Amino acid sequence: MSETDQPQLMDVSRLPVERAVAKLIEYASSIGASDLFLVSNEDDVTVQVRHLGLIQTVSVLPLELGRRYLSHIRASAGMDVSERRRPQDGRWLLRQEDAPTIDLRINTIPTIHGEDMALRILIRESQLLKLQNLGLTREQLSQLLAMIESPSGLILMTGPTGSGKSATLYACLQHLNDGKRKINTIEDPIEFTLPGLRQSQINPAIDLGFAELLNSVLRQSPDVIMIGEIRDPVTAETAVRAANSGHVVLATIHAPVAAGGVQSMRALGTHPHFLATSLRGIVSQRLVRTLCPKCKVSFDLSQAPHTFDDVRPWLGPDEGKALFAARGCELCNMTGYAARTGIFEVMTVSRAIRQLIAEGRPTREIRAKASEEKMLEFRQAALLKVAQGLTSTEEVFRVIPSEHLAMED
């Protein structure tokens, strides 16, 4: 996409402040943006959105007008409008006529030129993805279903911030929420309200964190527990203990690849033997943008027939014959991309892998054994999406670190 293809900036400066702010938020919501940012510069306040994982500028405001927008949002979110030296958090439910309520989680931080504000956009009535629509292959979906339908055990979701872990967790909970199980969640924040689930939110202001809530939830006799994030040794140890005592525990933890989740848990002090006996599997993921179906362009691969040999067993008869690239049209706002899909590693803990975990073996050995047992690695999962014409090689290299795409010796 060239510079001349950049979307035209919105001019909201002539609108009343209240209406202008609502229009910016409604626009961000309408395009499916995850965040809206107001960034204070020396001479202006820039309004940006994060759309399909990338930052786009949507408006540039005169400095004084931008500060009025910031003050209006702070007041609407119940924040202290006079305090600009310290970071603050707030929440604002923006109700729209004939449209879903927008739940905004707001954070401010002081910078050299003034105040920056981030608004996380949560649509209360938005449709959650089903497991079948996340981007898993048929084999990966079967593996994940087997994990979460186990009578007990720990299932970990890994990946960086913004990689879609929460969407996968909620899809798992939707699948399990059949009225026959008692499901409790511990979240920060509660992003979606699901009927039938007992959802609790941590509150650091009163020292109510994941560890404290988890101990209380265990006394509620749940069948399934979802932990928004394992951040500390106490939560990690309690999650392993709960999984070993008959509960299904779903949780996220930061790790670069599926096998790396084991090392992340060990770094938080979990005993290798107890971790090995509790762990059912680890899912690692990234989100890539999918090519716009209207304007994507193809390049014939008849002169390079072996390009997709590594993923040939997973391809249909008409797939893997061309490479596709982004171009840009009015439908996709000249970006060349229309939506996002997941790229996954799904590591099932087999008897052999369980033994490696119990012995405290390094991530490299665990991942090698998982590969030997036919785990689809990021490299293969990404190549498969390219071969199917769903995304481009440029997008894959943008999202997935090169060390996870290289062939190992």
C-alpha cells in the first residue's frame, strides 16, 4: 500500500466535544478496532486505532481541543480530571441507539508532551468465535477438544499480548458451557459476559489478585476453572494443584512457543513432577491478517512445484499451486487485508513428553519430541495458511519471529 492509499483522516473538530468523542469511538468499534488511542504531541493530539493488529491514524486535533477530548473521556469514565501526573484507570459504558453497548477500559499515562490515553474496546453483545472458526486445522481442533473435554488437567494458552489467547479461551468455555458443568473464571478484566459462567474479576486496589481469588474459587466446587493469566508462583502452584485434584484448569501464560510454556511454569517454581502429571497440553498462537478476497493477487508456482512440500499432506487438491499477495481496494480500505485468523502450535502431552517434563528437560528437547510426534510447528502452520491463499508471506514474517520459521537441524 503506497502513501497515497492511506485512508483519509476524519475531521471532527467542528462537532461538539461529546459528539466528536462518541463518533471516534463508534468508528473504531465499527471497523473492529481493538483499541483507540489519543496521543499528546508537542503541537497536537493524534487519534489512532489498532485495527487488525496495526496502528492507523484517524484524526489529528489541535492541542487544546485534544485536551478537551481527554478531559471529557476522563469525566465519563469516573476518573479524577484534575490528576494528570499519575497513571489512572477507568471504565466507561458507552450506550448507543440501535447498536450494542461499547465497554471501554481506559488508561492514561503522563508523557513529555502531556497525557496519552488508551481505550480498550469491548463490545458486550459481540459474537464470540467458535472453536471451529479460530483457524485450527482439523487435527489441531481434535487435539484441543480432547484436552478440554478431559475430566481433569491443566491446559495452557501461550503467546504475546494481542495474539488471540482470550478469544481461544472464551471459545473453549463456550464449548464446555453445556449446563452440566460448574464453570468459574478469574479475569482481568472480564471481557465478555457469558450466561451460565460464574465470572470474577481481580481487584488490585484491595489486594485481590489471581492467587487470592483462585483459592476462594476452589472452595466453590467448580468443574472447570479459567485463569486469565498465571503471573506469580502462588497462582502457578495452585493451578497445578487444582488440575491434579480433579479440576479442568484453563489458563494463559507468556511463552514464545507451545513447549516454552513448560519452562515458563517451571520459572514460576512449579515442581516438574507435579507439572508433568497435571499438564494435558499447551496451545501457542499468533494472529495474522487474512488477504482481502476481492483484490488479492496470485503468482503461479508451476516453476517451483516443491514450495509447499512440507505441508502437502494437509493441503486439498487445488491448494498450494500459487502464492498470493495483498494489493488493496475500497472493500479493505486499501490495506489488502480483510480480517485475521490464528496460526497455532498444539502440543498434546504424551507419555514421552510427560517424562521429559518430569525430568526437567529443556524446551528444545520437549519441542523436538512433540515434532517427532507430528505436532504442527509454527513454521508449518504458517506455510499452510500461505499455501491455502489465506495470507501472505510478508504477513507471516511480520507476525512470527524468524527463529520460529526456520528449519531446524
